[in-house]
Amino acid sequence: MIFESYQVGMLACNCTLIGDEQTREAIIIDPGDGIAGIHRRLTQLGLTLKQILITHAHIDHVGGALRLKKLTGAPIYMNENDLELLAMMEEQAAWLGVEAPERTTIDSAAREGGSLTLGQAPAQTTFHFLDTPGHTQGSISIWIPSENKLIAGDTLFRDSIGRTDLPGGDSRQILSSIHTKLLKLPETAVVVPGHGRNTTIGREKERNPFLQSF
Ligand SMILES: [Zn+2]
């Protein structure tokens, strides 16, 4: 499996590319910006983009999705509970003082119980969607058991958790999402957060200061 993460845009969002070596198909998660570079990398690796996954509708995670879709034809998956935020792209751009990207529409709803697969059996990789609201109402995390990796969006970070002071944020809900969904995963699972360095479920369970007094 090809697994690469890049920091894109002014807020350094972690954008992840996962590609199957046999079928040469790929999934991109959170193409917030830097689309020309991501597209070049896909071409370089000889990969065809199958799906674009969005962990939540903040501009730094979703800003480049439409551009990438136009370049590759890949459909966009996002949780519908973030449609309201997606419609606020102009306001979000104003928070950052940047120009608003063209409004993205979603092609498929990513929700709890849903999944995507890459590759062919028996070497298939499954991406399971977990609803983890709190940072935003439509925040999802993506669990990839065969890789023992979790793409956590802005729900869980190394030593921190997502902010809940923006529209749609809820501090009780994010803690409940982390405890009931994410901390149940194997302690060895590698967490790729929406920003910053990777961590593991075990490390955050033990040391994340926001998770000690629940
Ligand atoms: Zn965010």
C-alpha cells in the first residue's frame, strides 16, 4: 500500500494519499489546498483517483476538493451534517482572509457504518467511516484496520483535541466521540491527525491532557 501525507495550505492541513500497488487506484483524504502538487504526485505514481474523502467541511480540509474532482473526475464523499458549514465557504474564507474557493457539492454521504474499498480481494483495503461529531456536526474519522491507521481529521491530535468554539462545535460531544469511538480502537493504531504529527491511540489515552478527566 502506498501511504503518504502532505501538509497543504496556510493552516498546514494533513492531506493523505492512499494507493493500491496492484490496481493503481487511489483515495485522497482532505485535499484542502496544494491541488497541483497532489495531482502531479498521483500522475508520478501512476495512480487513478477513485474517491475524494472529506473529514469535515472546514475550508482548510475541503477547499481544494472541487478542483481535484475537476482534474480527476473522482466523486467527493462527506458527511451531510456538515452541509451547512460547506455553504458557509465565504465566511470561512473571510476568517482566514483568503479568497473563497468555488462552492463544492458532495456526491455521496459518508456516514457511520459506511465504507470504501481499495484494491482487489484478498488484498483489499477497507476504509470505515466513524461519526465523530464535536469539532463540527459532520466530522468523521476514517478507520483502516488492515493498515492499523486512523485518519482523525480535527477530532483528535497528538496531545490535543479539536477546537469546539467555531459554528457547529460542541465540547461535550467531541469528548464523547473520542471516548466511545476512537479510544476503543487498538492502542497500537497510528493516528494521522488533521494537523501536526502522527500519534497512537495508546499514547493519547495515556498522555493527552484533554482525555484524562472524563
Ligand atoms: Zn477543522
